[in-house]
Amino acid sequence: MITILLLSLLGVDDEHIIADYLRSEPNLGPFYEHRGITNMTPIITDFMAEQGKTLPRVVVDTLRTFDRAAWMREGGLEEEDLATLRARLL
């Protein structure tokens, strides 16, 4: 979710973020296993299914309803900080 938030704040459009997530999600299991970290994806996926949702749907809903920029600004992020991140990462 951090990457989703960061990409969004940097101005990457939602469709590209969703496509990136869908490409990346299948690799999470091996990623966690390689690092010896418990892969929570199956547990989260099962929980979401019980709620009638999917992880990709939650990503889409989050991107479409959560005002990330306002939330980050309330936390102290300045437009200058975003400009610096854009210059370094895009």
C-alpha cells in the first residue's frame, strides 16, 4: 500500500498503479519467503473474500475514494517535498 500511495502522490494515474499492483501481487509470496517473512497475502485474501471483496478491488476502491494528498498534507507533507520526490523518482 505504501507504493500505491507514493505512486499516486507522484501523479501516476490510477490505471497504471492498478496494472502495476496486478503484475506485482503474484510475486509477493516468493518475496516474503526469500526474506523469511510470513506471507500475509493468503490470510488477507481470505478475509477479503469473506467480505465479498478482492485485493485488486480494494486497491481500486482506495485509489478512487481516498484523498491521499490531503491526508499526507495533514501529516505535514509540503508540495516542495512532493516535487523533490517526483524529480528523484520519475
